[in-house]
Amino acid sequence: MVPLTDLAGDQAGLEAELRSLMAGYRHTLQTDRRHLLQQFDFADMARKVVGVGSVGTRCWIVLMLGRDDSDPLFLQVKDMTT
């Protein structure tokens, strides 16, 4: 995994794009799951190298925090548009 801060290029643009992907995902969730996800805020992200079946797919690991640093939620996000 490569943290966002170690990636070359437009880091702010990548973060904004990921936030947009996650917003779209949030709208696909059932109400109870959407409510759960809304309890967490974006904290950090890293690019992840994925296996053979996903070659060419941009994949990210997202760290989200709930009430404090001891309440993490990790999500894997795949951008299927590339």
C-alpha cells in the first residue's frame, strides 16, 4: 500500500475523487447502513495493489474515524470506471 502523501501528482484531486466515489456509494446503501457510515469521517487513504482479477482497477484503502481515534472503519474502494 502507498499512502496518499507518498503519491506523486494531484493529491487533493485524488482525495476529492475518492470522496465523490464514496458519496455515490453511500447513496446505494440501505438506510441502516447509510446511517452507520455517516457516523464516520474521512481520515486518510492509501493506494492498494490488487490481485490478478482486478488488474487495471484503481483500488484504495480508506481510513475513516468515528467518535475518536479508537473507533476506526477501514473500507476498500475500487474505481470501476477506469
